[in-house]
Amino acid sequence: MKQRPRRMALTLAAQTEDALADLADATGKPASTIASELLLEMAPQLHDAAKIIRLSRAGKKAAAKRALTHMLGDGMAAIMAEQLPLPGTKGRP
């Protein structure tokens, strides 16, 4: 059985609300859908950040630094994999 999405009340800064409204207007999707999709895509990074904070608070600075380096490396690899060539560049980055 499919799980129903959970609801959460959020208080947004005006700048964040404006950015979501702008993206909603551009995509034709509701701002709440965009916010939910962004957070869903960020879930692995949020878990990684929590792990790094826990390691740091436990005094495991070297382990926290390794976890942070790993997280940043994974993020950069994902960015590089998703980059599309700009128009007129003939496939060059």
C-alpha cells in the first residue's frame, strides 16, 4: 500500500516565498509541489548533514571531516553528471 505524503507547516522568509512563487509561475506547478520536490531531492544531503553534525558533536572531528568531504564530492559528481552543454557550444562544457 502506498504511503500518504505527510504534511508539515513551514514558515518561509519572504525571499524564499518569492523564489518559490517565481518558479511556480515559470513551471505551472504549485509552489507547495516545488518545495516538496526540492526537499525530496535534498533528502540524502540532509541525512548526511545530520550525520556530520552528530560526529562533530561527539568530538569525532576527523570522521566528520571525511564525511563532509565525501558528501561534497558526491554533490559535485552529481552536478557534473547533470550538466548540459550550452546552446552553440557543440557539446563542450
